[in-house]
Amino acid sequence: MKTFIVAIASVFVVCVMASSAPDAVRGKEAFEKRCGGCHGLDRTKEGPMLRKIFGRRSGSAAGFPYSDAVKNSRLIWDEQTLDKWLEDPEKLIPNNDMATRVPDATDRANIIAYLKSLNV
Amino acid sequence: MSKFIIHDHSNDGIDRRGFLNCMAWAGTGVLWTISGGVPSSRLFGQKPSGTSKADMTFVQISDSHIGFNKPANPDVTGTLQVAIDRINALDAQPDLILHTGDLTHSAKSAEFDTLAQSLLSSKQKQIFYVPGEHDISVDDGKAYLERFGKGTQGKGWYSFDQKSVHFIGLVNSAVLEGMGKLGDDQLTWLRNDLKKLSKSTPIVVFAHIPLWAVYPEWGWATSDSVQALTYLKPFGSVTVLNGHIHQVMQKVEGNVAFHSAMSTAFPQPAPGKAPSPGPMKVPTEQLKSVLGFTSVHSISGKHSLAVVDTSLGA
């Protein structure tokens, strides 16, 4: 009986882990809905192009007119900084120009996984 | 009301300085009509010859971006109010007002509240909306639909009739694959919506992102608009209005006339004339001259729609 309960618990843990793992495919869908109005991957739009943003210094995409706030922020974009940025851009870099935010943590994780997948 | 006529030496309704100003910022400076399916155009300020009194007039406002507070316009609520005041002061009050999206800059509750509060001062209370990506990208349109999308389909599309004109509000800002997209569900709805209409019914389509390829490099187009236009092709008079690009542009293609409105908040650069789209700072004294609204007049019998852009400049 004890073995059975442990087995059930293990299956539950695996399921929870699987459902919460960042999903780059869902991230692409979320990116298009939440970010695609202003950002392209290889083209400057209202926001800077985002292919290979991972490891990039903030405010460094060529040809984009960043706010002084972002230019001077000197962050390196990784999982943590991108998560904070997407959750509340104004809190991370006050007086920046980004209009939107991504309140849902799963959405953020998926979008970040998608952006990371584009670094290869 | 417009600042485009300063010296009218040739009595043609426009002066050189005004013309250049108009062309520089509005891109067109043209008022156009469609009579019996034949489009014609004339410059701002020229008086139409032999026009009948309009059966119906409506006004389009767009891209109010309530919540935006950067140097391109630190007082977007103020300029929206100027637009409302100008509409309230029109000789002929419009039968309705369309807002073609980006009501807010960040889809915050307070921003939607401010927009709604501002529009309470409009004499015309019949106001119809479609969302822009700034209104719906944060929460899939939940807040927008609760306030402005009651009774609509899907992400907020719908149609209605006013006098002899059939209005269709489309949503092409909910799914963005580099540019606007309508999607199969909405296209199916559109095809069915049009089936019940006589081909002589004047149709006004309004959406946020252009339904024509203004500048796909900046996402100023809709990927599946060709399908929608195929459904509209049999109709004799189709007018397609949009916002999003914050400047006047127009195109006539067969029986379909496309027209893009100014913003009430801030201008954007002309296509390809800047490294990227986005809020464009102009000298403070010029700001109101690049903001404005669009008036549309429908004359029954002629299936004629006349579109006039009015800047907020004094």
C-alpha cells in the first residue's frame, strides 16, 4: 500500500513538473499575441528586433531609438531579467517606453523559452 | 478648424503653405468621394460642386492611447478632449462616432476609465469601437470586451445598420504574425454577414490595422485581408477605415476605398521615413496640426461617401 501511494505521488509530481515546464511552442503563440504588435524577430518595428536577445545587453539592438532609461540600464537579458521586465517593465527600468506587460507567469516563462530557442 | 488654409490667393480653397503643410504631414490632404462607384478626389478646402445634403454623417476617431505620457504628447487626454470639442462644434452633428482602436496605451483599467469619462462629453452618445493591439494584448481583450464589446462576436467583431449604410467592425489586432490578421472564424462570420445584403448597400468596414498593404515591413497590413476583400468585391460602394498608423493615407481599388485616420494622441513617421515606427516628436506648436479626426458623409441614392480629414490645429 505504501509503495502504491509513493508511486501515485511520483506520477503526480512528474505531471505537475511537465505541465509547468516552459513551452517554446506556446511561447511563440503568446509572443505573437502579446508582443507581435510592436516587435519582430528580424525587423525593427515600434520595439527592437528580438532574435538572439538572450545574452544581449539591454538597449543594444542596432538601429533602434531606445529611451535613455533603457540605454543606461546595462542589464544582460536572461531568464531572470526578462521575467522581471515582462512582469513590470516600469518597475525594472523606470521611464522606459514599452507600453505593455505580461502579467501571467506561465505566459512569461513560455515567451522566454521561445526567445531562448531563437538563440541557436 | 483646419490650419491648412492661410492665404487663398487663387480662391481655390487652399494656399501653397497650407498645401505643403498638409502634404508633409497628412500625406494626402485630399478629400474624396465615390459617386456611383466612380471615385474622385480633390484637395482639402475645395468646396464640392453640386453635392446634396448628406443623409448621414459619421465621425471616425482613432488611436487615443490614453495613458501615453512621453514627449511626443504628454497630454493625450487633453488632445482627445480637443477632438471631442471640435466634433461637438461641427455644424452638422454626426449620427454616430467610430473609434478604430488603441483607446488606451497599456490596457489599464484607469486608462479605459479615462477614455470613457472623456467621451461622456461627446454630444453624440452613439459610439462604436474596435480594439487595437494596445487594448487587448495584455489580457486577450477581457477588460476591453467587458466595457466596449458587449454583444459582439469572438474578439469583438460585429455589424449594424444605420440608415442605409451597413457598418462592419472587424478585429485584426488579436493575433499578430508580424502584421494584422482576421482569422478563419471572423472571415466565415463576415461572409455570412454579407450574404443577407443587397449588392447596392453601401458598406463601411472599420478595423484598427490597415486592411491594405500600407507598409508590411512595419506590420502595417493584414495578412488575410485579401480574403475579406474578395467577399466585399461584389458590392458597389465599400469604404474601409482604419487607424494604427497615425496618419492620413488613402487608396482606391475598384469599388473599395481605403482610408486611414490621424490619431488623437501622437503622429508616426511616414512609411520607411524613419528607422522604425512609433511615437514621433514634433515641435509642440505643430502637434495639433498632425492630430485629428475623419468625417464621413453618406448621400443616399448616389451611394456616395465623402471623407474629410480635419486636424486639431487652430
